[in-house]
Amino acid sequence: MNVKDTARKQYVRIVDRAAAQLRNCHRPQDGWLALLRRALGMSGANVAARMGVSRNAVYQAERNEREGAITIAQMRKIAEAMGAEFVYAVIPKKGSVEDVIRTQAQRKAEARVRRASSHMALESQSLPSEQTRGRIEDLAEKLVRDMPPDFWEVK
């Protein structure tokens, strides 16, 4: 196993561990900033005074978070003003890193076999359905193992 493979396996473990911990953690309807501020019993004016900004700037930041328009830097700054730490993660929507890779390999394999089968059909040599499924599964496994340079390309 080379250094690149070792590093990739370590990345996979880190992402999968985060996913397991955060899978059911969803942003509250009003956003994390407003939720924490209310939980602390702080007013927008209190947070604003700690940051040296206007109360409206704090409320605007809370609106921006709800709308998905806030920056990471803003989240960090407001969290710090409330004595908190801002953390974020990017995790697979479902399952693990391996699941994402296998899904891509399956798509890629299906597309390749479909293209090959359509060429064969033109020559009246189309494959039976079961044989086609077997070819797709075999190709998907090979793609997972090899992850060729075009693995993530959309075609």
C-alpha cells in the first residue's frame, strides 16, 4: 500500500466518523445562531455590543443563516461573541464514503455497458438482461478498485 492509499484511507475514516456522529444533526428552523443566543438568554443587543456592531447586524446575520447566505467567518465571529465555537462538516448524504464511491461506480458501469450494448444491438448481438447485470456489477467492482482518472466525470 502506497502513501497515497494510506492517506486516502485516513481521510475516509475521518469523514465516516464525522458522518456517524452528525448524521441526525440538522440545522434548527431559526438557525444555530438564534437558537444559541436564545438558549443563553442573550438579546441581539447583547451580542452586538460584544461584537462592536449594531443589533440589526446581528439580526441580519441570523436571517442570512436561515437563508443560507452567511459566511463561515460571520458564523465564527458571532459564535465567539456568544462564548461558543463554530464548527462545520461536509458528510455524505447517506451512508459512508464507500457508499458514495460505489454509487458512482454503479452509474459509470451502467452507462458504459449501456453504450456497449447499444453498439452490439445495432449488430443484433444484444446481451441478455442477467448477463448485462453481471457485466455491470463486475465493471462497478473494477471501477471501485481502480478509480480511473475519469471516475468522477459526468458524461
